[in-house]
Amino acid sequence: MAKIIIPFPLRSHTDNQRAVTVDGDTLAAAMDSLFNRHPGLQSINRQPGLLSIFINGRAVERHPEQWQKIAVTADDEITLIIPIAGG
């Protein structure tokens, strides 16, 4: 199972878990597993530009329609990052 690191602002949707393990051999399947277990996170799926995703520290495509093409293994760590702006 791959591990998804949850950013602090979204942890209220994962029972305050910092990381969640998910099934799936593609990023799309892993994210579907995450959304099925934690439906409150579905809102990030509806706003593709809102979320940056890294697999083992490498940035991947933000748009969900591309996630099916990105392979994920059981040893991968997927990190979700919400961009923050301010001044």
C-alpha cells in the first residue's frame, strides 16, 4: 500500500491522521482509495489547481485526468501540498 501524506489543513477529514495508506497501482486508483475512505477530501478533486502532488519528492501532474498514467507502487510516498499565498 502506498502512503499519502495529508497536509495539516486537510487532516480534519482524515481523523487528524498525518498519513493514510491506500491501495492502487496508479495515482488515480490511490487517490480514489483516499477519497472513498475519506469523502470529505472530495473537494480537492474538484479543484485541480488547488493541489500539488509529489511522489517520492518528485512533482507530478496536477490534473486528475492525467493521474491514470502515473504508476504507484506499495513503497511510494505521495505527498499532497496545498499552495499558500500571502503577502
